[in-house]
Amino acid sequence: MADILTTFALAALQVVFALVSAPLLIGIMRKVKARFQGRVGSPIIQPYIDLQKLLSKGSARSFVASFIFTIAPVAGFVSVAAAALALPLLSPAPAIAAGIVVFIYLFAIGRFLTALSGLDAGSAFGGMGSSREMLYSVLIEPALFAVILLVATSGSVDIAPLAPDFASWQALASTPAYWLIAIALFIAVLAETGRLPFDNPATHLELTMVHEAMILENSGPDLALIEWASAVKIFLFFSLMGILLLPGGLQASILWPAILLAFCIALGVFVAAVESISVKVRLFKVSELLIFSLLLALIAFLTRIFVAKPDGDGWLQTLLALAMLLTAIYAIFSLTFRDRIKLYIVQSICLVIILLQITLANGGEGMNYLFLLAIAAFKIIIIPFVLYHSTSWGMKLMPLQFYLRFGEAQKKFKLDLEADPLFMSAPMTTSRALVYAGVLVTLAFAVSSVLGGTTIMLPLSVSLILIGMLIIASKTHLLLQLLGFLMMENGVVLLPYALHVNMPFIGEVVTLFDLVILVRITLLLSFKMKETHGTLDTKQLVELAEKR
Amino acid sequence: MLELVILPPLLAGALAFVFHRQPRQVEAIAFAGACLAALFAMLSVNAFLGTETGFRDFYGIFYMDAVSGFFSIITAVVACFIFLYSVGYIRHEVKEGVVEKGQIGLYYGLLSFFLAAMLTATLAAHPVVMWAAIEATTLASVFLISFYQTSSSIEAAWKFFIINSVGILLALAGILFLMFALIPSGATTGGNWDALMALHEAPNLLFLKIAFAFILVGFGTKVGLVPLHVWLPDAHSQAPTPVSAILSGLLLNIAFYGIVRSYQVVAPYDSMVQFASGLLIGFGLLSLAIGALRIYFQHNIKRMLAYSSVENMGIVTLAFGLGGPLGVGAALFHMASHSLAKPLAFFASGITAFAFNTKEMPYIRGAAQVIPLVAIPFVFIAAGLAGSPPFGTFLSELGVLAVSLSSGEMLIAAALIIFTTIAFASLLYRVSSMCFGPAPSGMQPFSPSLTMMASFAALLAFTIIMGIMPPSQFVHLLELAVHAIAG
């Protein structure tokens, strides 16, 4: 009997803790955003005052609304409060061992009913908000779910920290995988809680609302419950991040609620800062961002389960190789040509640092360092410079143009890359390309682990090669294909160092030489193609296609 | 001495760029470079045949043994004929105003560099140097393909460039995997071909298989194996005719050389031969089928010949996959015969195209009356491409058939017979409908230039002699190469 009483008391305490802390969190976030905007902002306890104000008023309900409009706020509030029971907020064990699946889908109840109530009031904006909210949930839920599942180590759906004690947490936090997980979780949580860049909670323009439009018609206690519920939702998701990412030993201590609250507040400040500097992404980019977070979680998962040689590479090499892979994946997004060149520069810098470290460790002679210097010069300075200025006077650096009589062509027009209307066109949408990227990376890791006896650099470099090929296949602009090829070539240069194979010096020199000539030839060809075809869109290269 | 094989075309290329304002000198320099390369190649092969052991030269960068000797001698000798034909061809194009006089230096310069890169690939001692040389052939030939600078030739050059570069990069990854799988870590063996072939450690077989697959797909792109062949018809049809000849006749061989060497390295390990054979036979059959079927449907004469190249390289790959001394021998001999017959066919097609001022076969009729000395042999050459005597392709296709029948692969034998027959019929139909019948009215009589006719006749004579009575040294070289590969 006493058992049951203590269980109930603990559960009630947990819910109260969540309900009381959530408006504080919201207040702090609003204050930070206000400071960013140069205002003083409302006091931190303002959300409490708002709630009290709303609760003391009466509700106005549309006469066409049904019972859904009445029960939706209450049901949403109750489901969120129930979800508070599923997290270990006060003690290592949650009040209800519900698992992650129940946790996430409890919020779905509230969302479903609120969407219906938005339609219920019969106003146009309500329906618009509901449909947008549903679209977002379709995009968000699988990604959030997959991220959480990839993150879980226990092999079950229980919500448990990634690192059970402080020592293993230290080991985990020093791997890049941990930070990738953190970023992936962060993006997914931002999406689920409806913060910028996914949705602006402070907007007063109905056409830009997603969540707010649904609840335009609610007032008084209904609105109080809804606002409170969304605040608790934010608190609970931040707590989820804290539970997963913080060392497990902290949960056993008596100060755990305070630690969790502090973590949530810190995270809230960070989120407010991120919100203040970002803009709302367009609707079709929502899925791109979420698939990107999914990819990050996937890569983190793969690097954690990959069994490498015991005397493998240093953490710096792994980190840099991961950075190279991530820049390649980021290049799948729609970026300007010059941004892509910057990505390539970052990738080449990582490559040169890796090569330098390996050469230092293996004690190379002066020739090797000379070669490294040549690689650095070409990949970091010369080739990006030529590409950057290929729109204008960079072409004058090409002596072959004298023979190929590009002079007149050059005077007639410039390679206007940024304004080329077909610049961003691709036969494959970014989301689909990102999914393929995930498949390719998984393939590379799977094959590498089957082969056995290699370090983690092997799957990373093979993934880089495959992602380079994906970029070539997914873009139709000639120069974007060239950049994909250059990234693929970075991966191939990394491969012998990943495999500890000794390439002969002359092979390295000639490879570098080939690369240089390759870039020049591509630029010349692109120039000629612009002249003859008027565009650099390779979809237009159909003259030689055979007709049946 | 091996460096003397590569130095003449390399120097000739550089000089061609320097003296690009004097076309006569440039032509002479380029042709001299090719002939010197052939001379030194024959001398090097002679030196090899004297001792019958492979040797390295010039700081160990180059390596000559039976296989590299076989490939390099074919490349160097046929290239001479192609350079001679180029002289007449380019002069004609300049006269017609299609090509600027200032472009002649560019053409011969790039062509000589192309030849030098091909020879370097065959003679390289280290796989990565061979790879770099093959990449260099891609780079040198891009502007040769887009030489006419029309929109379709630029398109062909871009396709050729991007597909081949990506393929070759995969081949490099395969080579690196190969070296990783074979050389135990920490060993100081150089990784040259002879060192790799001398290794006998039991490696990670799965890694080895992946390495070979990457190399086959990568170099197979350059050989023109279906379904990686999509650049081939475009590139070979848009380029000037001598460039098409050298691409079809010689470059495909060089790419295949990469596959041959890798096969030689991995074959001693158990279960690799079955794996490699399976892949090779699969690709070979596919290329044979698709190439043969597509020949009939072409309107452009050079596109038709390009698909014939795909079909022939399919037969080579198939024979190589079937393995054994007879299979490998048939593959190598077919490759050599194809290297002689295909440039011949391209020479004839070039002259025909000049005579009729078009490359579209429906518009070419009655060539036997306009250019009898070229058209009649053209019919026989077309038959020879599909495997009729007195060309060497007859013997080699017979050999492939024999291998497939004796090893019980009835389906392969049936496929071989069916598709070579289809290719034969299509080629013969197309070429004879071009040759026979009345010429279009108002046809100007056409006499091809001396150099074009001379190179055509010389190559024709050479091909017939090689088909009927190949020199014993060549046969001996072939035997040694087969022995080195298939034991």
C-alpha cells in the first residue's frame, strides 16, 4: 500500500515538476530572443502571468464548432502531462516505463485533436494551419523516430542515457559520433517542437503560421491549456535530449532534477540564439533538413558500430575524414557555385592535414613534403582560384585558349554562373539524393566491416568516392559535375593513405598533374559548350541520342 | 632502351606545338615520331625475345615482358599507318575549309602525346603509373574528339570525358584495393607488376574480388563494355576519322591491357579464376549481343563501325573469360586482328565520306563506281570485321568457338554464332549497299590524296599478310604472352 502511494506521489511530483518548469523555460527563451533583438523584453515569469490571465477569462467558442473543439485542448494537455510520466525526470527510472514509442505518440494525440479543432471552428486560417501542421508531422515524425532509434544503444525502446556512467561518457564524448548525434537530435527536436527554422512561434502574420494558425480560434482557458501544453512539450523534448546525452551516473544523484532543469535552460538559451539568427526555411526544404539530420545520425551510428583495427588511426584523422564526408554530403544541397568551391577548399584542407599527419608519423623524406606542398597549393589555392574566377578573367590564365581560338568567344559573353536559370536544376531532387547518400554510406560501411581488418578511414574514403559519384549523377550543370568529380578525386587520393599502401612517388606526381589538366580541360570544354549550346545544362546534350 | 619508345612521340608532340605555323614540318615531325616509336618498340621486343625474361629499364619505370611487348608493338606499328593517313586527311579538311590551318599543330601535337601516353601505359612497371598514363590518354583525346568544334562533337567530348574519368577513378580505387590486398602491411615490395605477380601470400579473397570488380568496371568503361559503353558511339563518330581509327583500334586495347594485367596478378589465387571468368564472360556476352544488334540500325557510317568495335571487344572479353591457353590466345589474336582491320575500315569510310561529302549511309550509293580502289576492299574489310578470311579475325573467332564448345558451354557457343552472324549480315548489308548499284547522278569523280591511298593500301597489305602468314616472331611473342597469362 505504501508502495503504491509513493509511486503515485512520485508520479504526481514528476508531472508537477514538468508543468511548473515549462513556462519558466519559455520565459527565458523569450527573454534571450528579446535581447538579441535589442529589446528589454517581458520578464521571465511573464508566461505564468499570461497563463493565469487566460485561465481567469471565459472561452468564446464558435457556434458551428462541435465537441471536438471543447475536448481538444484538454486532451492535448492531458496527453502531454502523461508524456511527462514517461521520462526519468526525478529519478533514474521513469514513473511509467512507457518507452520511446509511447512517448512520441502521446504528442500525436494532442496534435491530431488540435488539428481537427482548427478545422472545427470553420475559419479559413484554421483549416490552413491544420493542413500545414499535418504536412509537417508527416515529414517530421519518421525522421525524429529514426534519429531516436539510431541513437538508442539498449536495443530496446526504453529511454536510457547513451553512456551509463561518467567514464564511458568521457569515451563517447571524445568521438565525433557523439557530436553528430547531438546535432541530429537537435535538428529533429527543433522540428518537432516547432521552433525556427521550421516554424516561427512568435509570428503574427497568419500566412506564415503553421502551429499558431490552428489555435487562432481558441481563447481563455482553452488557449491557456494549449499554450501550456506546447511549453511542456518543449520542456520534455529538451529533457529527452538531456537524458540521452548526459552521463547516466548523474541520474542517480539527488540533484538530478536541478541538473536537468539547468540543462534544459542552457539548451533553451542556445535554441533561442539559433532562432534569432536563422530564417524560416521554405516548405520543401523542411524534408531536406530532416533527411540531413537523419544522415548525421546514420553516420554516427555506423561509426559507432564499425569494428576497427585496435591500433587504428588517431581521433584527429577520423574527425577530419568525417569532416570531408560531411562537406561532400552538404554539397548535395542547392548552393551557389562559389559556396561549393568553399566546401571543396574545406575538404582539401582536411585532406592535406590528414596526409601531413600520416607522412609525419611514417617519417617521409623531403620529396614527400614537397609533394604535399604541391597538393596543398593546387587543391586549396590554385584550382579553387581558377574555378572562382572562371566566370571572368580567370580564363585568360589558360594558354591553350590561344590555340583553340576562344578569344573572340570570350569577348562576346561571360560564363554567368550565378544567373544561369538552369543552375539549380537537377534530375534528382535534393531529398532523394540525400536518401541515396545514406544508402551509399551504409553500403560502404557494410562492405568494409565484412572485409575486416581495416581502419575506419576505409569506409569513410569509399563513402566519399560514392558521394562524389552521386553528386555527378544528381546535378546537370557541367561545372557542378566537375566539383562532384573533384570531391570524388579527393576520396581516391585519401584511399591509399587509408589503406597504408605505398604509392610510388612518380605515381603521385602524375596523378596531381592529371588533376590539374583535367580541371583546365573541363573549363575549356564548358566554355565551348556555352558557346555552341548556349547553356551548361547537360540535360540539353541530346543531339546524339538515338531515336528508335 | 624502353624510354626511347616513348621519347620520340613525346618530343614530336612538343615540337608540333612549337612549330604549329609550319604544317609540312609538323606533319613530318609527327610521322617521324610515330615511326621511331615503332622502330624502337620492335627493337625492344627483339631484345626481349632474345632472353625471354622480362626486364626493367630507365630507373625501373618501364617494364618489358611478353604481355607488354605484345600490346606495345601492336600500338606502335598501327599508329604509324594512322599518322600517315592523318596527313592526307587533315590536308583535305584544310582545303575544304573545315579546319583552320593554325589547328594543324594542335592536332598533331595532341595525337603524338596521345600515342606517347598509350605506349607509356603498356610499358609502365607500376600499376599506378599505368593508370596515370591511361588517364593522360583521356585528357589528350578530349580535344581531338571535339576537334571540329560543332555542338555534337562538344557533346561527344564531354560525355567521353566525364564517363571515362569517373570510370578510371574507380579503376584507381580498384588498383589501390589490389595492392592493399596483396602486399602485407609493412612490406617494402615496390608494388610493380612483376613484384605483384611474384607474391604468393594468401590474401583476403573478398578484398581481392572487390578489387578486381572495381578494375573491371573502371577499365571496362574505357574498353566499351556494355552497359558502360554509352560514350563510345558518340566519341568515335564525332571525332575526325584518323582519331576514330586510333580510338577504336588502339585505345580500347590499352584499356583492356589494364584488365589483363590485373587478371594476371589475381589468377594464381584459388577461386579467383572462376570469379573473374564469370564477370568477364558476362560483360563479354552483353557487349557482343548489344554491339551486334545495334550495327544494323545505324545511319552514320562511323557510328556503325563504333558498334562493331563494341562487338569485337565483347568477343575479346568473352574469349579471355573462357580462359585456358586457347581462350586467351584467341582473345589476344582477335585483339591484334581487330587493331588492324578497324583502322582499315575507318580509312575506307573516311575516303568514302570525302568522296560523297556525307557520313550518312543512306546517301552513299554506288561507291564502287566513284572510288573503286577503296570501295571494293571496303566490302571485304567489313566482312573481315565480322570474322571472315583472310583476316585474322576468322581464326580467332574460330578459336573462341572451339574453346566454348570444348568446355561444354553450349549457350555461349550458340550466342557467339548467332551474334557474329547478325553482325556479319548487318555490316555486309550496309557496306555493300553503299558500294554496289548506280552512283547518284551528277557525282563528281573523286581521287583520294596520295597519302591516304598509300596508307590504306599499305595497311591492307600488312593486314592480309598478318592474316595469312604472320611472322614467326610475332607468333612466338603471342605464345609467350599466353603462357604468361594462362600458364
